[in-house]
Amino acid sequence: MTDIEGIETLCTMLGLKRQVIEADVKDLAWLWQRTISEAKFADPYLAFHVLNSLVRSYLRGRNRRMGNHQGLQKHKWVDGSLMAVLLQYVIGNSSFDCLHRVGVNSVREFASALKNHFSVLDEADRILHAKEES
């Protein structure tokens, strides 16, 4: 199931036809599934990094320059929109078992898993900085 509004937004942002975007979303979802299924271990954090890398590679292939901080900031809305459309596609499609096993069952569950992971990292970072200061 595709997010029609998200697809239309991407069409406008990238200047591509709807059929092209839909085909690319299906292909990126398939690549994401293959990459995660071949990983030694998989969790939502790893899934997020793989998704982020796939989306950025795709956008670079579509002539979006994102090699520095300014380029990333310039295209962050396209990046986020494409990630959201991919998540909605995977969540609505039951054939992505591997991604469903690592917590990509809803955007809320995926975001919650990432938030929990990042909060653990933040706490570890805070402890390390406290030890360095004393």
C-alpha cells in the first residue's frame, strides 16, 4: 500500500512522474529488505541506518548533492519524505517479513524503538563525559 499524498509530494520535489516514484519506492523497499535479511543481527537502529543510506544514495543518483552539511540541510525534506513513504509501503505490505521482525510494523513502533536506542546511547555518552570531567 502506498502513501498517495507522500508520493505526490515526492513527485513535486523530485520533478518525476508518479509511476517512476512508485517503482523506485518498491525497488528501494526490496533492497532494504535484502540488506537487513543478510545482516548478522538486525534491530530497528540498524534498519534505520540502512534505510537512511539507501535513501541518500537514491537521492544522489537523482542529482541531489548532499556531500556536505549544507547539502544535507537543503534536501532534508526530500530525504524525510522518501523515508516516510518507504516506511508506509513496507508497513502496508506483508511480504517484508524480515523488516517486520526487526520492528518495522508501524511508524510509531519503529520510532519508539529508535527513541529507546538513542536514549541508551545518550545515557552512555553522559556517563562517559561525567567520568572524563572528574
